[in-house]
Amino acid sequence: MRQSLRGLIVGKSGCGKTTLLLNLLLQPSWFDYSKLLFFGKSLFQPEYKILRKGLEGQLSKEVTMNLFENRDEIQQEQISPIALIATLAEKLTKNRNTRSPIECNFYESTDDVSDPKALSPEHKNLMMFDDLLLQKQSKCESYYVRGKHSNCDSLYLGQFFFKLNSSNNSGK
């Protein structure tokens, strides 16, 4: 049986949590997933806009990572990364063999996040929770407790973790 991952990425503001997350998601062989579910209240951040546009445009992990690695060059040429993503996605649509198979969903409201039992265990699901300390934690807890039954790994990003219900972290 496949081992499931339930993890925390915790650190103060500006310490590199988002950079670490992007590497985990986009480095070719670091995380293996076919469906990304992303729940956060800060999806307006440029990094998340690029990630979202890249994955929704079905760009490969490598191409999307390259956008981040060349962000300064892109900005010097005054090309918007979002416009570049749209152009790349349009080119890839014509050549279906180069499209990324990753399906993604981004959520800003707790009401939109489905119960983990609604996920297909046929997918390699990955649920990301970002910056949700001020939100009800019941959705997060349900993924940490029952996500493995739906073949779903979970990661929680935050500046603090002590507010999470520690009784659910027993690994059962």
C-alpha cells in the first residue's frame, strides 16, 4: 500500500515557505501527483497566480518552474509572466502530447472544498492548505484524518501550527 504524506511547512513571514512549496510541487520528481487541490486565502499572490495559470494551462512542471526561475528576465523585458503563460498554453494546446496531465482546483472558500471521501482514489491527490489559521480547521482536519483513504496527501503552510487539533496528529 502506498504511504501517505501529511505534513506541515511552518515558519515566520518571509522565511521561504512559498518557495519551498513551489519546489515541492514543480521539481520534476519531488512530488508525484495527478490532481492538485489548493485551498488558501492568499491566492492573489503573484507566485500562486503563476502556479495556477501554468497548471490550468496544462504547462508541464518544468515549464512552469522555468517561469519562476526566469522571472527577473521576463520582468526586464516587460513581459507579464501571466501573458507568457497564456501564450505557452495556447501553443501547447495545439500539440496535445506536450500537455501536463495534472488536474488542479483552487479554492478560496471553505464551502467549495469537497470532503476527502468525494475524491477518486484512482488519482494521486495532493491537498494544499495555505494561510488558514483564522479559518475553521475542520476541512483541514478531515483531510489529515481521512485523506489517505482517498489516496490524498496533505500539506499545511502557516506561520503557526499550535492551533491545529493535535489529537488528530497521532498517525492513525
